[in-house]
Amino acid sequence: MVLTDWYGSYGYQMTMDSVLNGNDLMLGFGSNIRTQIENPDSPTMVKALRQASKNIFYTIVHSGNYTIEERRTGMDPMTKSIVTVDVVLGAVLATIEAIVLARYFRKKKKLQQS
């Protein structure tokens, strides 16, 4: 399958030319005249569009998405690791902040008594 990642509809990449030259799937904007198929009844264009559809379906069907029997619920191991690191880091930072504030208030109280 041929996939065009960027199709900015700037006029230099025409949908008909792309499909006829073997491109199967592209990103595009529907508002530009170049994104429209100018002659959809042409046998050559119909054949190219059918081949592009066949290539897209073949890729999707053989991608392995249909072989997944069980969907796991919950977080994956990487997300669990990141959340654990975030929680531990948050607890450490909160402890450090509590120590700093306790020292600050102790010094402030000591200075007021003097």
C-alpha cells in the first residue's frame, strides 16, 4: 500500500495523477478542486481506484487487528511505571517542601523571640 503522509492541496499534487501512478491513500482537503476525481467514469480511473481500494483492504485485513482475542483492561506496564515514578517524585517533593517550610517557620519564630 502506498500512503502519502502530506497532501496540502497546493495544486502540485493532483488526486487523479496520484491514484493513476499507484498511490492508494492520501491526506487531503475536500475544498480544493485538485482533490476531486475529474473523470470517475474512465475505465483506467475505475481500475486504479479499485486497485487502491483492494490494497487498502488487504493491508487492513492482514494487519493483525482481527486476531486480537482478548482486550486487556487497565493500564499498560509503561503507564504504570510512569505513574509510580510520578507519585514517588511527588511524595519526595512534598516532603522536601514540608521540611523547608518547617525550617523557615522555626527561623522566623526564633528571630521574633530575639
